[in-house]
Amino acid sequence: MPKAVINGVVIAEAPESEVFHIEGNVYFPPSSVKTELLKESPTPYTCPWKGACQYYSVDDGGTWLQDRAFAYPDLYDGAVERVGGDFAGYIVFWKEVQVTD
């Protein structure tokens, strides 16, 4: 079961059947994420095929690590077909957040 962990705290966990693997990242459904450990970041980015990205800072147990998670809330036309499922709002973690299968 894929999960995202930071400093021993599981911040997301979902069955393999509920996640998406896109470009080497695991996309977790929003319902599987401890959203109290995230806060929206103003960092702008737009993927040419997914759409506008929403970054999040992640609480590592005392410090907010900027832009360590992100999601695409409103996907561009064709993104769902390209991936084979609707991953709008699914959350991806990186850098200090360890993601395991």
C-alpha cells in the first residue's frame, strides 16, 4: 500500500488501486491525506498538459517545508484520457517526504 511519510508520521496512505503513478510520482486521493499537515502555498506553476498546479507546504513536526506537495485541481482537457483516470486534486509529495509502495 503506497504511503507518504515525514519524520515517522504517515501523512498519506491509500491502496494501490486508488493511486495514480504519473511521471515517477505517486498521486494520492485527497481523502487519504492528513490535510491538517498541509497549507496552501502561493508558488505558481502550470504544467503544459495537466494545468495549473497548487503547491502545499508540509508540516514536518515543527517546521513548514515549502512546496513539498502539489496537486492539479482543474485538469486541462485531455489529461484524464492521457493518464486513464481522473486525478484532479490528487496530492503528490516530494523531497523530504518519503513515498513508498
